[in-house]
Amino acid sequence: MALSFGVTVLPDPPSSRFLELIRHAEANGFQYGWTYDSHVLWQESFPLLTMAVQATTSMKFGHCVTNPGTREPTVLASAYATLHDISDGRMVMGIGRGDSAVRYIGDKPVRVAEFERRCAMVKEFMNGREVEWNEKPLKLAWVRPELPEIPMWIAGYGPKALAVAGRVGDGVIIQLADPVIVEWIMDTARKAAEEAGRDPSELKCIVCAPSHITDDLADARDQVRWFPAMVSNHVMDLIERYGYESEIPHELTEYVRVRKFYDYDEHSRVGAKHGEFVTDEICDRFCVLGNAEQATAKLKELEAVGVDQFNIYLMTHGQEEDLAAYGKDIIPAFR
């Protein structure tokens, strides 16, 4: 399978801008449209996904990522099944334990074992199969059996969350574009899939990262420093659990030693103060920057290590220009 392309647009007001960018992405050959699910920092995303489905013809949609903490799992499953019905089978789910959505309201990410239990139920339930939940048999009787399955892609960095992806998920969502780390993450998830008696080669890999197509690398790096800083939240959680000396690659853990703080009010914003500790080298490793030729070369490298989809975090300047550059010069190279 050739590398496919997705785009993540923030659920920022006005909704008209959100829809404009989604339409623009579809016109430029992007097959997937994603949005964040953090209901206080941004607008509530389900109405926006409903509008996006109605504003497009072929694009598939989902959260990158939702969580089964702020979203009660049966409600989450029903919402996806409903959108799948409305869109004639165009929904895909990205799910994680919860970051800004839960932390910003003073809650904690869902614990790993409970996360696995909830994900396993949601996957069956949203696809029309009967589940046992709260000691009750439940089924969404109205799910149309002729629609394709809604896949569930699980986000994680640590061995435990990745094992959940391997046992329960259809794929892994990885928020960084460093081939070395991507390989380790997929090996870890696939090992768990194999141990669970599943086919490890069936596990898909989605890489998410900002990308800015320009000859001005210095400017591009300044626009994406917020991203490795955002990733560092998850890395700090890992270090708390496993320490700096563990099986987790140094490529992932070393850079956070100089991190000072993180401000969720500037979550995923260009110029966020908490990104100041991020070096140029980390920007280059974690993101896809440079001219079309350089970006294509990096994406070919990711494709070679088994990445199935590259999902652009569209939180840089020149959004239309970046989408157009992908449509004209980059996506055709992967057809």
C-alpha cells in the first residue's frame, strides 16, 4: 500500500475556517481529516466532525485523538457509529488515555488496564456487536451491517500503552516523525499483537507531526518548537514510570532533560513559550520540514520503515500553501 495522507485541523472558532481547511485538504488529495478532542481548550469537536462529513465527499474522519475518560465509552461508541451512518462509512477512530482534555479539567489520564478494557468494548460496540458492560448486555441495534468496520488506532509511546495497541487496536498513532523511534514503537506494539495471537503485520502505523514546506528552515523550526514540547508531556510520564535508563530509546527521552515547564493554555500554538528548550535538531527529527524535495525524502524514509499514513498537524503559518504544496509536489510522488 502506498503512503496515505491525513491532516489535523484544530477545532478553533470560527467553524467556517475549520471547514475551509478540510475542503482545501480534500481537494489536494488528502484522504483523512482529523481534529483534536479537548473540549475546554477548543470547541466541542463532534458537531465540527458532523459538518466536515457533510462538506466533503470521500475523506475519512476521526479524532487524533479522543479518550474514554472525558467521553463515557458507550456515548463515544454511539457518536462514532452515528457519524459512520451519516457519512456512509467514513469514520476512523484515534484514541488515547487522555492528555489535555483530562489534565486541563484537573483529572488524570485513564489507567492503562482500564484503558484497554474500555477500548476493547468501544471497538466492538461501535461496530454493531453485542458487548457486556456494567454487567448488562448492550448492542447498537441500528448499526448498518453493510458499512465497513470503524478501525481503532491507539496512541501511545510507552511499552504498556503500545501493548494495548497491539492487543486491541487496528494500528498505532505516533506523534513524531523520527524513523528510529517509529521503528521501536511499531516493534513493541507488534510483539504484543503476536503474543496475543494476532497478525502483527496487520497493525497499521500513522505518524502525526507538523510539516512546513519552505526554503527557510530557521523559520520552519521556530513554527514547530511547540510540537516536541507537546510530545515531552508524554515522555515525562514515561520517565516517571521507567526512568531515563530503560528499553525506551534515548532518541525519545534525552531531549527532555532540559525541559522546564508546560503551559496547556499554549497547547499546540506556534510560539508557545514552553517550546524554547527544543533544539533545531529535535525539530528536524520530529517534524517534516524544508522544501518539497526534502519533505518527500523524509516521507520516503518513513514509508520504508512501514508507516502507512502521514498526518500533518496543520498548526503552522501558511496553511493553504502547505496543503497546496503537498497536493502539487508531494502526494503525487507516493501514488
